[in-house]
Amino acid sequence: MTTIEAPRTPARSSRSGKNWEKWGWIYMRVSGLVLVILIFGHLLINLVLGDGVKQIDFAFVAGKYATPFWQVWDLLMLWLALIHGGNGMRTLINDYAYNRTVNRILKWAVLAAVVVLIALGTLVIFTFDPCPVGAHAADLPSFCPAH
């Protein structure tokens, strides 16, 4: 004779702490909303206002990066987009990489790529100098004063 057992409740984790999946889900929604605002603002300033795409050249970028406002704007876009994309890739890896070793290797590769790109992008945003001291006059853009 077969007996029917009562449904089992999922075992609770003995670990206490934060629910990282919940916070990752919340981050994706909030960062996505902020990114939409940042990206459309970026496109409006760079492509719609002024002379449109014709205005974008080295001098335009140098002028933007001369002000802290645009440095922070681009820094927020960089950080939010890379972390948002990295978290999305982590979710895809968890969904499709069933082998535990492959799963870990892929997640570490995504983390490494995100960290390297954030570091390099941040370095470029804050160290960009269109008129470096000591450069030959022939190598400088025309708007740089002669050193």
C-alpha cells in the first residue's frame, strides 16, 4: 500500500545574514532606472543639443572632462553599467553553467573583467589631460597653449 506524505517545506539555511540574491535583484532595478536617466542625458547633451554629432571631437571630450560634473556623470555611468552587466552575466552563468567548476571559473572571469574595466575607466576619467606638460608641440592638439 502506498502512503502519501505531506509536502516538505524547504530547509532553512543555518547561515544568517543578507539575502544577496534579493539585493542583486533590487540593484538591477534601481541601477537600470538610474542608467536610463544617465544614458538619455548623455545622448541629449552629446547628440541632440548644440551641433549634434558634428560637435564631438577631442576638444569636446577634453572640455567635458575639464569639469567635475561630467567626470562624475561618466563615472556613474561606467560603474553602474559595468556592475549591472556583470550582475546580469552572473545570473546567466548561474542559470546555464551547471558544472560547479565551470560556474566558478566563469563568475571569476566576469568579476575580473568588471574590476579591470572599472579600474581602467576610472583612471582615464580622472587622469585625462589633453595638454600634458612636456609633450612636443607637434603632438598637442591645436587648442593647447604652447608650453
